[in-house]
Amino acid sequence: MRSDKVIIVFIIAGWAVLSGIMAIAITSAPLTPPTLLFQTVFFFTPLLLRPLSGLMRLFRRPIFILIKKRRRTWLHLNPWLSTGHLGLQHHRLFWQVLTGTLRLTINQSSLPVVMSSHLLGPNRIARLRRHFSAGYYLFHVIKRPVGPAERIGLQVDTFLKEWRWFTPSAYGAVVIIRMRKNKAYG
């Protein structure tokens, strides 16, 4: 985790340098009040992602996005959705929409549905298994480590969009669900 902090400091320092270069390119004069003003504006511009993500949530309503590619249906969480500090009502709604979307997609198509996320820990996978019984569905889980680049990307993305810091789990999972061809299991 210490290396994550070092990388984030490098990202911030790099952004400060890039902001300075852009400001100098616009004003053509280093260390003047207009240049420093432009550099400050450029440096803090990413903080506008939180209001922008709130605006995007108004237009991108679905909680989940389905993408069909390579004979699979990939289920993605809406990237503009805030997932931190969900209340009980939102948490319940999230699970209802997730299981409903999965069930509808699996029943309408013979393609397997694939989800990959750092949010899929053992408890959430067990909860998904309870919703998709082995008699009707094939359910496969592949545990995977969350790499340093993905972890840092998630941290920076969450910080800029939600103005909160979090540490993603070290492991996530890939879950593959599809309807059994013959429902006579056993």
C-alpha cells in the first residue's frame, strides 16, 4: 500500500507539471499572474468530475450496462454510479436490479453472462449463488488479484468522482452464469 501512495504523489506532481506546461503554452510567459491563475485552474479542474458525474447520473439511468461481445454478455456497473456508503434502501434496490437484470438476460439469451469486479468478494458471491440455484444455472467463479494499476485507477477515479478515498480489496472475482441446457440436475 505504501507504493500506492508514492504512485499517487507522482500522479499529482505530474498533473501539476502538466498544468504548468499548459498554462505556459497558453500565456507564453512563465511565472506571471495569468500563468499562475491558469495553472491553478487547470490543476483543480479534475475536481469538477464530481458535479459532472452527478449530472451524468441524471442522463444515464440504468444501474447496469450490458455489452455483447465474443459470444458472451458482459454486465458492467454504470461508471457514473456512486457506490460508496449506500443506504439500506439503495443497497436493496441495487441487489434487486442486479438479480433481475441477470435473470432476464440469462433467460432471453443462450450466451453466458460475465461480471468482473473488485466488489465481488466471498459474501457477495455467496449471495449471488443463492439467487441462481445449481438446478437451473451454471455458476462459475474465478478469483483474481486486483493489480496495482487497477487499484490506483479505482482510487483516483473514486476520489475525483465522489470526493472520498477508499482502498479496494486485494482480490476480486470473475463470475460467469448461464442457464443449464437440461434443467434435470442431479
